[in-house]
Amino acid sequence: MTAILFLVVGLAAGFAFLNGFRDVSNAVALSTRTRALTPSVAVLLAVIFNFVGAMLSGGFVLAFTQGWISLPSGISGLTMLASALTAAILWGVYAWWRGIPLSSTNSLMGGLVGAGGASVLVGGNFIDGVDSALLGQVVLPLLVSPVVAFVAAYLLVWPVTWAARYAQPSVINRRFRRAQAVSSAAVAFGHGLQDGQRTTAVLLLALVAAGLDSGDNVPFWTLLLTAVMLTVGTLFGGWRISHTLGYKLIRIDPQRGFVAQTLTSVMLFVGAIGLHFPLSTTHTLTASVLGAGINQRFHVVNRRVVRRILLFWLATPLVTAAIAFILELAFSPLADL
């Protein structure tokens, strides 16, 4: 039991590191592409506000766990978490290698479903406590939020453009580059609030499964571990996905970059603080960038890249569920020890 618990904690730390490593693009891609910030300053802002957001995410972790997912106790629950985390990490590494912005939340949820299915097949230990709240407060927000972000960004460009209609283009670009420094920090803070919940929730579920915690409070060390690993991952984050968002996906100017980042941060804040909905930072920002960019003219979009991103998004829950299913079958003999 102790060894598997340490394995889950290590995998959760790796999941948080990979999350920060890949999702650094969410905060820095547009601001560096429009020359609002230098890469070093953009990453520094992302590091600081990611850490702060993750440390403040503890108040929303219980809403993410209580009433939605209650794992089996003992080794069965821990192996399900280990399988889900491993699947999410493997698929996340592959997506990063291909330069595809991907949702860590979708990967984790797919892994949990796959591990749960294998647990049913082996011993009937399925995830208890999954009800309609899981569909209404987890699955639907993850599916609907990119559509909302795309449409809202497309529409918001018009009033912002109208308000600046009499200013010189050079003045507009300069002002919106300054505003992007704020919106970049807001995206990083929202990413910490949202994605910090995932790793902390996994750690809390592991402690409950091992019988070391009641699940009514969030231990401080889980928040600190999550925040540190997210921050370290952000600090050493790769630029493959940033290059995709900033240069390959669509041509975008400071004005539309500001709209996309501001809308993304607002949705992340409302989802985490107001509605307690888990939203994917990657999906929300990517959809916002597309919506704001398409508003100028459709042919600026790299359709081949968009199709590849959508294919990965659709495949994510299926692939991670399949990987976790296989891993849980491999782990199942441990439950009899």
C-alpha cells in the first residue's frame, strides 16, 4: 500500500510538471508572437502567477472531488489513479512532441474512465459515486467551453476594434501590447487556479483511498507540491506548442491577441471561482485565438493545423482510456496482495 501510494504521488508530481511544461504556451505564445513581451519576461510572469494561482486553488479542490468521484478504498483505488496518471502523462508527452496543444484535464478524465472500466472487468470495483453531476459539472463544461470561447472571441473583436477606430495603427499596437502583459499574467493565474485543482484533487483522492485522510480538507503539502511542480514545469517549458499557437495556427495582431487572452482568463476565473467548473486552459485559449483571428479573414487560418489539433482533441479521451484500461489490468494482481 505504501509503495503504491508513493508511486501515485510521484506520478501526480510528474503530471503537474508536464502540465506546466506543456501549458507554458498558454501564457507566453501570443505575447511573444506579437512582441508584447520578451520570452524571458513572459516565462517569468507565467512562473509567478502559475504558482500563486495553484496555491489559491485549494478552496475549489473539494468541489472537484466531493459528490463526483469516490474511488474504491485500498490498493484498487490507488492503482486506478496510477493507471490514469500514467496514461495522461504518456499521451501528453506524445502530444508535446508533435507540437499539439492538448488538455491535461481531458487526458486525466479519460484515464480514470478507462481504469474504472478495467476495475469492473477484473473485480467489480468501479468508481463509486459518479452521478449526473459528473456529466453536468465536469463533462459538459469541458465540451462546451471551447465553442463558447470561439464564438465569444469572434464577437468581441468588433466592439474592441470599433472603440479604437480613430487611433493610428502604431498607437493601437503599442497600447494593446502593454495590455497583453496584464492579460498574459491573468491567463497564467487562471491556469494555476484551474489546473492546480487536478493534481491536488488526485493527491487528495489517493490519501482517502489509502485511509490517511477523510477528504474533508486539503492538506497544505498537496497544494505546495502541485504549485512547485507546475512552476518548475513552466520554468523549463518547451516551445514546441508555443510555436504552434503563435506561428502555425493563425496570424494574429496585438489587438486580437489581447481579446483572446482576456476572454480566456475571464472564463477560467468564472469556471474556477464562480461555477466550480473544470475548464481546459489549452482548449479555451486555442478556441479563443481561432475565433479572434478568423474575425479578420478566414484564409489566415492554417486549416491543416486546425484539423490535426481537432483530431488530437477527439482522440485524447479514447486513447488515454485505452492506455489506462491496459495498465489497470496489469496492476490488478496487486489488489490481491
